[in-house]
Amino acid sequence: MRVVIQRASEASVTIAGKVKSAIPQGLVILLGIENEDSTEDIDWLCRKISNLRIFNDDNGVMNKSVVDVEGAFLVISQFTLHASTKKGNRPSYIKAARPEIAIPLYEQFVKTLGGVSGLDVGTGEFGADMKVALINDGPVTIMMDSKRKE
């Protein structure tokens, strides 16, 4: 699983002109799922994301987690995170999981993230044309891959 995490002072996702989810301060998570992903990837990422100390403390130092600041999450499925641009100019998405694999893992990720953190988790809609709006606070943007636990 690959994620792009953005610290946001507010964020929302709109589908067909209607706001599906909106959060105040928190993290926007773009989630890419590949065929080899499992619940182990979900568990590791959800624990890691919930505990990332990327929010400022009273001294302006990134020393607090999203849990510490009582934020929220907005999780958006994004198969394009597994794009391969090795050959040619048209990205290949061969590594991205098909919906029958990706949807249950996406739903489990959302459930696990809420359970681990105790925070609200807003979502987009898997496979929908979504408009994501956010104010990236910092900006702070972090990429993680559960296959490269660096």
C-alpha cells in the first residue's frame, strides 16, 4: 500500500457537486492499493499514520500526532499512486489492485484507522470522480509505502 499524507487545516471531498465528507484539522490520506496488499499492510500503516508526530506543539515543533490534536482523517482511494512511468509517456496501472481486491481492503483500512486512532474518518467513494479540496498546513506532505518500511 502506498499513501500520500497531507496535514490539513481543513479538507473535503465532493462527488457530483455534493460534499461527501469534510474534516477540520487533520490528515488527508490518498491511498493506493496493489494486488499483494493484506491486512498486515493495513495494520502497519494505520498504526504508523495515527502516531506520526507532524503537528506543532506549543513551541512550534512538530511533536504531536493527529490523535494528540484531536484531528480527523479524510481517506481517498487513488489507484494512480501505483502508476509505472518506466516505459513511454502513458502511465501503466498494472500493479494497482482491481476493484474486487481493492474495495474490501480500502474499507478495512478506513475501519482500522478509526479503530486504532479513535478519530473520525471521512471518505470519498471508491472509483468515483472526486474533487478533493484541502488547505495543506505547512505544507506538510509525507509519502509512505508498506512494502518499504523505511
